[in-house]
Amino acid sequence: MSRTSADLNRSAAMASIAAGGILLGIKGWAAWSTGSTAMLGSLADTALDLVASVATLIGVGIAAHPPDDKHRFGHGKAEAIAALFQIVLISLSALGIASRAVEQFFAGSRVQSAGNGIGVSLAAIAVTLLLVGWQRHVVRRTGSLAISTDSTHYQSDLLLNLAVIAALVLDRYAGLSGADPLFGLAIAGWLGWGAWGASKQVLDQLMDHEWPSEKKERLLALLAGNPDISGVHDLRTRTSGNRDFVQFHVWVDADMTVREAHKVTDALESKLRSAFPDTEILIHTDPEGLVDEAGAAGKDILPPIRVS
């Protein structure tokens, strides 16, 4: 990861912590003054977001470290671990809010000082919009999984704050006593669904899932344009943090010298790095026709129509 990317990720994490601290303070006061279950759910979510943001800061800081003797592939998976920690916190938050909502619904509790809660929710929306805008900019520049996951939490906060406003209006001004806990339950469901959706990308990285098919096809299309190779096999890809890894075997003319084969692989690496920056590439050359791999790994996967 470049120094610029590391600085951007760190700035996004720090902005998230600052925003979380502000939101925690104003929502804590609003929850105390209104007695709203929906507001309490929003407060709990913000508290966990703040903890998760600290985890994100630690994660992106570790991921920014260059490879060392004990971590030859770098530290990119620290971002996925930080994101996984966030998902666990969100899931626990959803369960706690749901339990509170059910309890309040059957108790028939009503909110107080709804105006305070509405004002705080509007202020929270403004703060969150500013934060999410910066996080999106950083993710576009760095591709950080931890920042992307953190941003997803705060994007859900926008809907969450709107739900709190609706709950307070319906409960206090429309006389619907069950509105507040029902909205609190809906918020819990929304958080749980978001955690479920975010978990797939995190687990894919931790389990070294292959690149998406369209990304692999783009790589193969670039390889197909080189007349010095007659085939590609045993392609393996993965992603760690914002860094990609790819390795494959190529068939070359059996009469090539080692020096000539080396020039071919150097040209391939240069071409691929232009299209896939921040990618570690490992190419193994085989004499044409030699197959050491069993099954699908030994089959040529270059596109049938070579591009010039």
C-alpha cells in the first residue's frame, strides 16, 4: 500500500472516531431525555460504531505495514479481521435492540420530550452525511475493506436516524404507543441484515476466495495478446486488504533459452501491472506441452480467440 493510501485510510478512520464521539454524546442525552427505545437502539448502534471505528483505525494501521520476514505477503488481512470484529459487534447490537424493543412493546411505554430526539436525529444525519462523503472518497482511492465496512455502518445510520424521527413523531404526536418499539425492532432487523451482507466479503478475503470471473477474464485477455506464450494454466488469484495476488503457469517454446523465457515473463508482468496495480504477480514457465498438474489445473485457460 502506498503511503498516500495509508494516510487516506487513517484519516477516514480518525474522522469516523471523531464523528462517533460527537454522535454518542448527543444521542446519549436524547435517549435519556426521551426514554425512546428507537433512540436507545440508535445510541447502542453509535456506541458500537465508535468501538468498531477504533478497530478500523488499528486494522488499517497494521495493514499499511510493508511485508516483513514473518509476513512475506504483507499485513492486508488485518483489514478483514477488523471488519469481522465490526460485524460481530453489529450482530450483538441488533440482538440487544430487538430484545429491548419487544420488552417495551409489551410494557406499553411512551416516549417523552420527542422534540429533543427529533432535533438530535437531524443533527446526527448532518454529521453522518459529512463522514460518509469522505469515506466514499477514500474507498474510491484506496479500496480499503475496513473503511468500506465502516462506511456501510454509517450509511445505515442515515436510515436509522430517519426511523427514529418517524418513531418519535408517530408515538408522541400521532398517539401510536407501539410505534417506537416497532421501529426499534425494525432497526435491529436492518442492522442484522447489514451484518449478514458484509460478512461475505470479509470471509471471502480471509478464505482466499478467487477473484470475480470478470476480473480474471480481463487478466486472461491481456495474456492472450502475447504471441510468445501458447497457453496458460493453473491460475490462482486472491485478495488481501487492498492488495491482489496472482500466480499462473505459461507454456513457451521448448527451445527458448532461460534468458529468453525470462524476458517473456518480464514483459507479461509489466503489462499486467499496468492494468492491475498493487498486484503481486508470480509466473512459472513450462516448455510447451508439459503438464505436471492434474485435472483442471493442467488445462489451457486462455481465450480461444487470441487478441493482437
